[in-house]
Amino acid sequence: MIKVSLANLGKYNEGKLISEWLELPASHNKINSTLKKIGIDGKTYEEYFIVDYEFSKNIKFDIPEHSSVLQLNEIAKELKSLNEIELYGVQAYIELYGSDIDNVTDAIEFAKSGDYNILHDCKSMIDVAHYYIDEADIYNLPEIAKTYFDYESFARDLEIEGNFIFVDGGVCVELLN
């Protein structure tokens, strides 16, 4: 889910870029093996840094170069354990509150809480208004009233009053609370 390119900081300061890609989540043995491959021995060379990173899912966040690979591994484990709906929750939280690494942990907890609704096939607030009036039918309007209903005004009010985040082209996440 997350790939990081780790490099030996000491070697880099000596003018040599020695790096290795590591896919997370990974076992502690795999992490230690990767660190050993780049020359981290705990004596002469103790520090590494992240040269580059990639994501295989739609969850994207900023990874500072001096991030802990162990912290990233825990985040990757948590993300891997989430289902598709929960991953939408993570995306929406990151979109709303920022993409720094500290928000990702909060986003995962938010996703597990279930304090959101997922609306599929909604690319705009007008689509959301149609969803609530036509599909969810929470207002129980008779069919004749729906033909006179002002979806644009309702969409504007929903946008003002609620927290709606659009992710993945066609999925809207409504944050509750």
C-alpha cells in the first residue's frame, strides 16, 4: 500500500546515494534486511532518510524525509486492515484536515468510527440533493412534489450546512457530527 525508498544518510553526506525500495507493511525482518542493504549497521551508519515514496491505493499523504519507517509500517498495517468504505472515510478526512502524516492516524480512527455516509454516483452537490430526495427518500415527498422540488437550492443549503467531501470521481463522503 505504501512504498518508500530508504537511503543511508551517512553515505549520502559522503557523496554516495545508496537507496532501496521497501513495500509496507513489512515484517521487522524485511525492514532490518532493507536497512542492512543500504548500509545501516547501528555503528558507523545509523541514520536513514526517505528519498521517495509511492502509494498503491487512493490514500495519499505527505511523508517527510526523516519519518520513522516503523511508524509508516504501522500506518500501512492499519490502512491494509480497512475495507473500501473505511478507506473513503480516510480519504475524506485527509482531504478536509490536511495530508500531513499526523492526520493520517486520526483519519484511520475516524474511518473506524463510522461517523460518515458514503454516497455513490455523486459528482456534485446537485447529485447529493437528488440522492437525498429521490433515492434515500428520507423526506418522504410524494412523487408529484419531487417534480416541483428545487434541487439546486437544496444542494446549496446542504453544502452550507454539511460536510461533504468528493473523492474518487463519483463518491461523496458526508461527515457526520
